[in-house]
Amino acid sequence: SQQGEEDPQALSIQEGENATMNCSYKTSINNLQWYRQNSGRGLVHLILIRSNEREKHSGRLRVTLDTSKKSSSLLITASRAADTASYFCAVVGGSYIPTFGRGTSLIVHP
Amino acid sequence: SAVISQKPSRDICQRGTSLTIQCQVDSQVTMMFWYRQQPGQSLTLIATANQGSEATYESGFVIDKFPISRPNLTFSTLTVSNMSPEDSSIYLCSVDEGGNEKLFFGSGTQLSVL
């Protein structure tokens, strides 16, 4: 299966701390994406990293990709209470349709 | 970026009835996707809807249970038919605007079946 698997399932931190979430997958990919979901509503695309890229930044977000280990990580620096949400990785293979993992539930305490 | 209006946002339905979910996009898109998210689970793709052709269903999903319409490039509906409590989920429509590989999502429909 192309499905990514996030780790940890849940993460609880204090405001100002960094949050790191990991995603592992099993087959080759074209790209890997991270999404955010607030309170079970629609997902919002955060960042896309292609298979030939190793690291990307967007604001307080940093994504790394290690294709040899078939894993990716999402780092949120200087977290805020408003970052509280579920974060999903989605892997894109030959079908070009993202396949989602179960997500990491992040709680940032003010 | 595409703006997607999905409705209803939530509904509580009786067993055996059907519910139609609508998804309206503010731009023309080729592919629209319908996902299901069961409580605490990942998003599972139900089907891909292309304008002018039959929807393509993923393994485990059939047209009789989840009929989809795609009358034009900005609109689609998903019907959940003959509902049972196991159909209680969040249903999400999404689009891949311009083939840039990232998905835009509607706000979801929270369905509870009693």
C-alpha cells in the first residue's frame, strides 16, 4: 500500500516548543505532501516535497524527505496554540492521487 | 487556489434513507475526488469523478451504494444510499486544480446515521 503512516499518533507540547511528526511509507513515490485538519473539517495543504528533494521550508514549517529510508518528517518551530490540529502526510505514487495516513493529533498548550 | 463549497455541513439521518452531498467549485476542474474519513481514521478515497464519464470507484466502494454525478466542470454530488450506522463518517470532496498535484478540500459533511 502507498499509505503513509504517521508517528506519533498524538503529541502534546507547550507553546513555543517545536513539534516533530514523522511519516513512513512502503513504496516509491513521486512526491509527499503534508496537510492540516482542524476539528474534523476540510484539510488544508501545507507543503509538497518531491522525490528528488531532501528538504523544504515554508514559514515555520520544515519538511525533510529520506527516500532511502522511505520516511519524511514535519517540523513546526515555535509552536502556537493555533497550531493545534491533526496533521496528515499523503504519498503520491504512479496514480498521482494522494493516499493519506491516519494523522498525528497535535495539541499545543498556551 | 480553488474555493470549494460543500453542503450540508452535517446531517443526522435515519437508517435506510439516502443523503446527497453537494460540492461546488469556483473554477473549472477536471478531476474531483470524494473521500470518507471514519472516526479516528485516515481519509479513504471513495471515487474519482471526471466530467462526462462514469466515476471510477476504489476497491470496496460500489456505484449502487455511492452514486456520483458530475454534470459539469464545477459541480459534483455524492449520494450515500440505504444508510446504516456504519456509514457515519465525514465525507469530503476535493479537487486537484490545474494538475499541480496538491488537493483543495471542501469543509466536509459530518454524517451521523441512527
